[in-house]
Amino acid sequence: MKIVAAKKLLRANQKFAVENRTNFNAAGVFTVNVVGSPGAGKTTLLEAIFGQLDDRLAPAVIEGDIAGSIDAQRIEQLDVPVVQINTEGACHLDATMVAAAVEGLKLELLDLLVIENVGNLVCTAGFDLGEQLRVVVLSVSEGDDKIVKYPAIFKGSDALIITKSDLSAHTNFNADRVTTDMKRLAPDAPVFQVAALQGEGIPAVAQWLINKCKAAGPSAPGSAGGSNPRGMNLSPGKAGG
């Protein structure tokens, strides 16, 4: 019997993640990996954010789901380029899947690539996809104990977006507890609260994302540096201003 250690698989994934990141750097595309549970509101959040970009960034999306293309169809209705990945049972995307999906996009026309990962707070934590930024989404309807129960995904994220905040009055969700727990694991990660369908909090998230893209430009320290696994070189202005 042959036994393959998980660490060996992760090392293989990391090799492809580095290649993805190199390709994104060369194309000047800022890449964000969005993770969270099924039903956390990831796609609704993206729809709201894209409505705030006002041609300041040219986005595209890679959608990850076990089956179906419902979310990809929603993104396509926004006239945003999108590629659907069906994992057929796998609970996360990996770097090889992303590399294959990117072949369906024209990176030279993009500023921003958002990878909406498969809904999961466990499997997605261990796989670098070649992204520059990882954002974790948590809805108030999931409860305020998730950071304590699933620390890895939150510790490895660069920002937390609390969604469905308009439902807070109907739950016992404690946003202060969640913020404290997040700051304990990821002190530098900002915490946003949004109600995407109402547009509440979305402008702040969109502006933060735009600022992150600009900060990753050619003049940014460590840009495209090999010692910085998320360093990259962004060529601004593809969205026409």
C-alpha cells in the first residue's frame, strides 16, 4: 500500500501557487481569495462591491463550487468575466484548478481577479491559490463562535467581512466578541460589517480593496519580491481611470 502524506500534497500545491502568483504578477493582476461557509453571502457581497467600483478596476471572477453554476451566472449578469470551477466533490479549490481556470480569462485586460472559493471553513484554510489577499466572510446567522472553533482560516486571512448585519437584531450575534477574537489571531486584519443587499458598509470595503490594489503597484515595497509570498506588481489604469 502506498501512503502519501498530506504535507507532500501541500508542497505540490505550493509549487503551483507560486507559479500562479508569478503569472498574476507578470500580468499586473491583483488576486483575492474569498473564503467562507456556504450561504455566508460571498456572491452577494461581490455583486455589491462590483457595483461600487465605477470603472476604477477591471474585475473578473473564478467561481468555485462542488456542482452547478448558479453563482457564476449571477456574476455574468454583471458583465464581469467569470469562469466556473466544479470540484465534483472536493471541498476546496487548489492552485492547479485555478491555473486551469485562468486560461479562460484575458489577464492583460484585468486589474482584479476574485476567486470565490468553495464554501468551507476547514479545507480552504490550507491551500494557497497564488492570491495576494485572502478575505474571510462570516454571516451573523452563523453565530459568533466560529473564529474560536475554526481558527486556522481566520488566522490566515487578511480581512474579515461580517455579512448580513441587518439581521443582527434577530440573533444573539456579538460583533464585539468576533472582532476581539479576530484581532487576537490576525491583529492587522480590518473587520468590516456589511448588509450587502442594502448596500450598507459596502463603499468602505470597495475603497479598501481599491487602496490595496493601488498599494500593490510597481512602487510598493517588496512588489513582486520572491521573499514576499504575496508580493506582486500591479499595472494601474486598465479599467480606464
